[in-house]
Amino acid sequence: MEEWFSALATFEKVYWVIALISSVIFIVLLAATIFGGDADGMDADIEGDTGIEFQFLSFKNLMGFFTIFGWSGIACLDGGLSKGLTIGISVVCGLLMMVAMASLFYYLGKLQSSGTLRLENALHQIGEVYLTIGAKRSNIGKVSITVQGTLRELDALTDEDTNLVMGNVVRVKEVTDNGILIVELLNK
């Protein structure tokens, strides 16, 4: 192995060193990402944590760049291409890898859900009374309603003149500051 490496030209040695070192780091990052390690801590947010941003320059992406840069350069040299063409092709391949990885992490990040219930998403939704709701806001009841794709039982009041009983179909017309739904009878 030592004889093989010493027989290489300096230009080829540089590509081999870049390819091997970056491949090892890239594999460790990939394994940490797949198996739940906190490899995200290595990528610093430059603009602050304002949500999921398209992060082109991150440690993972740079390792992807150098890995593909190194291996594509080795392939070009093995194919007998000139040094200039080899550098050009390996830079383009590395940049394409960075774009692909940044896009992948961006769109995967978009799939995450915070799980936070936003009651304003219940506005104008139709549900069914689960526990009797007192007339003129006299007694808090419950409604079964789908909010954010999940069926939930939420506290509710009504301004109707009669109690709303189990099975009545209602529509949410307001959400109070303390998270209680104000509902109205759908079929009067």
C-alpha cells in the first residue's frame, strides 16, 4: 500500500487524501444521522433559528462536497483526463452533491411537525357535541372536532338559547383567549 501511494503523482495523492478523509467523516456523519446521533449540532445556523432554512453551507454538505470532489477527481485521473478538466469536473460534481444534500435536508425538515395544537385552526370547522354545552354560555361542554388532521375533544361554549346535547352538529365561530371554542348549532 505504501509503495502504491508513494508511486502516485502529488496531484493524485491530494485527491486520494481528500477522498479518503472526507469519506470517513461523511460515513460517520451519515451513521450518526441515521442512527439518531446529534450530528445536527455540527451545523451552525448563521442567521439564527428562524425555522427551517435552505442551508447550502453546512458541515455535512461540505463533507459531501469533498467526498464527491475526491472520488470524481480520482475517476477523472484514472480516465486519463487533464488536470484542468479533472478539477473542473470534480468541482461541479461536488457542488451538485451539495445542492442535492441541502435540498434533501430542507425538504425532510419541512416534513417535521411541531405537534403544537393551534386552536385558531379550529375556526369554521364542523364537529359534534360530545358533552352537553349549556345555553348562553352557562356550562362548558365538549365537542369532537378534527383540528390539524386529528380528532380531538375540546372544551366549548355556545350563545344559543337552548342547551346543545350529544349528537348536535356544530360549527366553531370563535376561539376565546383561554382556548375555549364558541360554537353554534349548524342546522337550526
